Amino acid sequence: MRARPRPRALLAATLAAVLLSGCAQSVDPIERLGKKAAQKVQRPDRAYRRWGLSAPLAPAPRPARPAGGPGRTGDGLPPVLDRVPTQDKVVFLAYDEDIEGDPRFVDMVRELRLPVSVFLTADGAGPKGADAARLRAAGAGVQNHALGHFVLRGRSYGEQRAEICGQRDRLTARPGPGPRLLRPPHGVYDRTTLRAAADCGVSAVILWRPVPQPYGAGTALHPGDIVRPRGTGRRLASPTAETARLLRRIQASGFTVARLEDYL
């Protein structure tokens, strides 16, 4: 008589067959989502290629800075900075109304994990562009550019304080950290601007340095430069395209991009 297989032996054989079958048909976890779902997954190691970069951005070093930020000047006014004192090979990208009407800018910030600071007026970048909520969700720092986009210099203390504190209050009322940096509209300010900024809780007034060009004297990047990807006196033709161009220049110079708020 032929012996009947034992139940335990049958179970072991069945499990072995299932395991071997599973190993033979192993696929990428993303592919298991299905073709359409997999196409929606943005692999982080490929995002930089979409934006015209030949390599991912290098991570910025952890800044060594005293607690409390840059500190006030001797007369209690916030410092005015176009460069952060640091030896780290980093630069900072700062934007204002440049990004209006370019919804791709938010995608770029999110996909590249680009540590940018954006200074918004009350109108900011409209619904077709990158508003404060979308910028914060993408990882950008949202800072103060005053309520209206007109020159503050020469106006009364009351007018300037209303402009600066008013926009601070609007941005603070929305989800996310409140602004503590100010870029005066057009980069123009006076001592009254600094007094009003101090009374509105501004820790530093931010200007910028010219975007370095590939050729010519005095055009190199320097550690701690605060730059925006356009020349003075002209609007960005395409914020994403010019940002990608600047990022390539930053990488070629051996620098990377750091978050301004982390150093201040």
C-alpha cells in the first residue's frame, strides 16, 4: 500500500511553491501600483532632470549661528542685509512679485525641495500663481513685502508702520509661521522704515546682490550672498527657467542653496 502524504508535509510543500513563485515574479514596488498610478509618482532621484539640472542640489550644511538671529544694531534697529556672514559655500534665493502668474514655480520648489524665501505683498502672487498657502505647503519661507508695492521711503512713520504691520498681520493670520524678515518694495527704505520694521517685529531687512554673470570682473558668487534670479530693473521672463539657469551656475561654482531663515 502506498503511504498517504502527511498533512504537515503537504502544507510545507505548498508554502515553498508559493514563496518560489512570488520570488520569480518580483517587481518594483512602484510598478505594483499599476501603470497610471506609477506614472504619477515622481521619483526624487529624477526630479532635478525635469528642471534642466545635471545633478541633484547638494544638501546645505547645518548653520552654526547664535540663538536669536542676527540681532539689532546699536540703536535697536534691524540690520539691513544683502549677504549673511558665513563661511559655508551657500547662497540664498529670495523672490518677490517676480513669481506672479507662474504656477510652475511652486512645482519646482516642491520637487527640488528648493529652500527659497518669497516676500509677498497683500496681493502677492494671485490665484494663477503661487499664493502664500501653496508656497508654504511646497516648503518655501513666506516673508513680508509690505501691503502695497510702492516706495516706503519718505512716508510718515504711521504710514510705513501700517504697511509693514498690516502685511505681517495678514500673513500671521494664515497657517504657518509668521514673517520676521522684510524686503521693502523696490529695495528702497529710510531710517523711518527701519523704525517701523522694528516695531512690527522685523528681525532683519533683506536686500539682494546682483545675479553674477558668467564673464567679467566681480561676478563670482560669495558665501552668504542673497540673490534673486534676475537683473535689476527687469522682470523675470520665466521664473522657473531663470531659476534653473542660476542653479546650474551655483552648482558649477561649487555652491549650494540654503534656507535664509535657517541662518537668520
